Amino acid sequence: MATEWRHVTGHFHAFIGNLQPTPLERRRAHAAATEVADCLRRQFAPPRPPRGRHLTVSGRPARAPDDHVVTGGYGKGTAVRPARSVDMLYILPAELRPPTAMARPMIASMAGEMSAVLASTFATREQPGEGWLSVRSFSDVEVRLTPCFRTAGDALMVAAPQESGAWLSTDPAAETARLHQADLASGGKATHLIMMLKAWRRTHDVALTSLAIELLVTEFVLAWIYPRRSLLFYDWMVRDFFFWLVHQARRELLTPGALERLHLGDAWLEAAARDYGRARRACAMEHDNREEEATREWRRIFGPEFSVAAGRLPAARQGGLTALPGRAAIDG
């Protein structure tokens, strides 16, 4: 191994391990979503089909139950600790879908009805104008519940915020497929970079949504020059992403499958430019094996989760990263 960059692999191995929820946290999150869906199903589930027949979804037999989707970090494997909330879409029967002109008041009424159903079992709180409910599960996990309706294929329709149109389209399956494609092409780097950027966002209250981060990262890793290199290149990956990010201000991104437009704006631009400079300095320190100085600089970007302590990176994650020789011959 080259005499330079001795600590990069250990630094980012530990950092990613520190960010990942424990198996118990993952189980609790998915169990909380299941508990809430089970409660709603008793009120909103469509009648069972006659014996010997099966409901179909998108032309295929439905798995029972097929009325809710865990989305967000826990749905895609990009949740970061401490993650005490889980996002869930609950798919209501098609016959309850209101006409477009009446969508906003009827969705608000339906959210109130769902809240009333859940209140007999859980602590619930409506989010006025946001179209979702906060539900506290038995294991003290918050379920961020959004009612929706199925449309063609795997696309789902959710009520838009008050200042927007009546509906927004989302396709969780297409979003997951895009992330999976980026991970396959990069040895898992897309998921790891999303997790690191969520820590960055939390540390500095950066005005980028999780979906915006995800779409930006999947685009970046497919264009980055070192997609199949190992953890040894993660410092450069962070530095190069911030350099690329500062040139993405005011873009519009199309969401996978659903083709909704996501406006990036530029409220995050100052933070991205500042932390590009910090990442450049940290990379120079990593090159010279100035471990303590590099760690301090990374912590200024990512917060206290970036540490030199041993992380908990599962073997499955390690296996997707190509272990190549050192990089002394590559000019960073």
C-alpha cells in the first residue's frame, strides 16, 4: 500500500458504520409501519375477492397485503442514525379517490378520518397543509403517514401541498430501481454517499430534500471517473461531489417514473461551496497522513458521527466495493 492516504479507508469505514441504523432499529421501523397499516386496513381495506380469485395490481397477482409502501431512508436502505421516523404511503381503495376539483378538501377530510381511526390505538397528529399524519407506534417510532391512490403501473398519487396542484405523482419502485442501478455501477457508493450527505444536511440544516440528494447522487456516481474504486477513494468522492454540486443550482430534476419536476433552488449553494473548500483541505491532509487534522476537517462537514472509532459496516456492504491497489499514480 502507498505510504500516502493511510487513514482514508479506516476513516470512511468507521463513518459509514456509525451512520447505519442497527438491525433492531430497522426491525422496529418496519414493524411500526406494519402496525399502522394493519390498523388502517380494518377500516379501509376493499372487500375480499371470492374464493379462488385474486386481486391484481399492475396486471400481476397482489401480495397480501399490498396496501402500503415503506419509502424514504428505511424503504431504500439510506436511513441514518438516529432515525426514529419512517415514511409510509398507505394506498386507499380506488373508489375513495375524489374528483380532481374536490381533491384538496376531500383529502383533508380523509386524513381526518384516518387520524380518527388510528387515534383509538396510537397517538396521532395531523400536519395541516402537508397531506400527511404523524403516528407514534408502540415502539415509539414515528410513522409519517401519507394517504395515496394507485394509478397506472406502480405510480401513486398523493395530495400536493396547498400551494401546488391537486395531485403529485410518485413511483417508489422506479426510485428504488434507479438507486439500485447506481449502486450496481459504483459498488454501493450511491447509498453510502447519500447517507453521508444526509449527515451533512443534518449538521448544517441544508435546504435539500432527501429525494433531491438521492437524485443528485445517482446522477453524479454514474458520471464520476472512479465509480469502481474502493473506500480508499471516498475522500475524493466527497470532494468531487461538492465541486459538482455547486454547479447544479436552480436546476429542475425529473423524478423517476412519475416525471414530476423537482426544483433545486439555490438555498443550499453557500453550504455546498463552503464544504467543497473543507473537503479539498481534508483530502490534502489525508494525502499527508495528518489524521487528526483530517478528522477535524471532516467533522466540520459531517458532524460528530465522523470519527476514527471502529464502525459497524456490514460485510454485505464491504463486498460491493472493489479493492484496488493504492492511488499514488493517480493525480487527484
